[in-house]
Amino acid sequence: MYRAVDTWFIRVTDLKQDLLKNNEDPRWVPSFVQEKRFKNWLSDARDWCFSRSRFWGNPIPIWASDDMEEIVCVGSIAELRELSGCGPLTDLHRESIDHITIPSK
């Protein structure tokens, strides 16, 4: 079943030339991967939806206010605890963290 959902994208098309240039620097083993497989993949790269399905995907450490005016990217469990005051965390799966909020500044 397809349905419209909010998603987050990385604008890869704006980075494509830098990605291709940076692909020239490393030494690839085997070498054909650099000029064939990976370069071809980068040349055809499109904007990438990294949010995917929240249930099956990895948690994205971004908390946003309801009006999307404040967006916080949390760098660690310790930072999430500090910003939210949520107490000890041992599990970062959906059912353990989706209820956590970060107060507005």
C-alpha cells in the first residue's frame, strides 16, 4: 500500500560534482570499482530519501518542533538525555524513544 508520508532527503544532486572529484583520490581495490561501478553510481546519483520507514530503518537523531521552526540533531545518548531530561536510555528502538521530546528554547 502506498501512502503519502513526510520524508527527509539529502540533496545529492548538489553534491554530485564534489563526490565524483573525491572519488578520484582513494586507491580502490580492485581498481575497476573506482572507474566503473562506483563512478557510474555517483554519476547517476539522485536525491536520496534517508528517512525511509521509521519502523524498519535506523533512528534518525533529529527532533523537531511541531512547527518545524526548531530542529535539533542529537549526537549521542548523553546529549539526548541532557536536552530532554528523559533519564537513563538503553534502547534506541522506536518504541523506546519516540515519546521523548526536547523542550523549546
